Amino acid sequence: MRSRAAASILSDAGFTNIASMQGGIRAWEGLVAAGPPEAGMAFFGDAAKPDELAVFAWMLEEGSRQFYMRLDDYLKDEEARQLFQSLAKAEESHEKTLAELYKSFSGGSAIGDKPMTEKGEFMEGGVRVDESLLWARDKDVTAILEYAISLEANAYDLYIKMGRRFEGDAQKVFSLLGDEEKKHLERLAGLLEKKV
């Protein structure tokens, strides 16, 4: 995940000749890549329209909500289960905020009026929900918490980037969502500290 994150940061800084190696340093050393599904920093081209960004962010929030809700099937740690259920509710709240933002961009049509073929298939970090759940099935609570932290860091980065692209209400919404993602990171990191 660090390779893609670094590539995204370099791209934002204006560099154009950038490469990211799938599997990271372990692949570089000739070893088989291991670990959770690789998340990428969300990147949007300059041509993306505000309503499209709102829909995209809504879909990622829905995917993250599904992931957090379905972790309940794998986690035996009650404190972690409660945290992930709480995060799932927060993602639902984010969806409502993004749906309202979409309405303001689209002249009043609802987000549900727009065809969304990937509704909930992908989550923050751009990874598939099903791949992430398959990976999490036999992992301990610390590995799952670390993975969730990397996903929330991607979401935080996403909203910072979106906030920079707009002014007015859109900027306020994306800044608010960024602040929320930062709180998620703090909660996840706090529980991880207790578990390690």
C-alpha cells in the first residue's frame, strides 16, 4: 500500500514518470507478495465533474459500510466488533451527506436516480469488498485494525484532495468528511494500541 500511496503523493506534487510495484519490496526481492488486498490512493482526473465525484465517494462509503458490517462474522473481539459497527453507522451518515451534496450538484435529482453498477463493490482505498472480506476471514484483530487504518488513511487523503478542488459548500462537505475520516483513524489507532 505504501508504494501506491507514495506514487499518489508524487503525482500530486507534479511528477509524471512514476511507477508503483505491486507486491512492494517483497516482490522486488523476488519473494511472493503477501498481505491484504492492496489499496490505492484515490486519484481523480481534472475532468471529473463534481456530481461524479460525489457519486464515486458515495459508492466507496457504501462499500466501506458493507465491509465494516460484515466483519461482524469474523471478529471474536467484542470491543473491535462494537468499533466496526459504529464505523459502519458513520459511513451511512457520510452517504447521506454525499447524497445531499449530489442533489445540489445535479439540480435536485437523487443519487439513487443515477445508475451505479459498482454500488458497494469497492470501498475506501479502491479495493473490492469481497476480496477484503476473504482476506479478513482468518486474520486476528490487530491485522484487521491495521488494514482498516490503511483504508481510512486513503479516505482521508481522498477528501483532502476533493476539498482542494472545490469552493463553497462542496469544499465544506469534503472538509467535514475528511475530519470524520481523521476521527475514524484516531479511534482505530487507539484500539490497535490497546491490542498490541
